[in-house]
Amino acid sequence: MSKQRIKGFSIKGTKSSLETPDNCYYCGSDDIVGVEILGALNEPLIWECGHCGEHMLKYDREKTKKLLDKAPELDITKEEWELAWQGKPN
């Protein structure tokens, strides 16, 4: 049974954009970055506002959900993630 990984993102609406949005749908900021999910897609799957932190859909909600659910589960804590970023690349 699916864990509904899409619920881990704060995606409020249903609007989607295949290209990086010019502005955040929620605060209007132009600081938008693509979020890649390992094992889901070899390109950004979701857009994130660098100002307010809201997530926006690249694809419709159902396709996004399917792509997230096919990605492997990685068990890593926030602390482990931060330590990994402090270390050297392997």
C-alpha cells in the first residue's frame, strides 16, 4: 500500500507548470527552484519557492504521486543529511 509521499510536500493547489514558474503562486517571489527526487525522475519533479517554502506541481497531482511512489525509500534523518552535506563528496 502506498505511503502517499506527496503528502510530505506542502502542495496546496492543483495548478501545474512544466517550465519553472516565473513567480511563486502563493507569495509572488521569483526565487523558484526545482526539487529532484532520487529515483523518481532525472529532472525536477516539484517546484519550490525559495522565499516562502511552498511547493508547486510540475505535473498534475496524480502523475506526481505516481512518480514519488516509485522512488526508493531512503531512511535518513535530518541530522544524518546535515552531516552528509558537511563532509566531502564520495
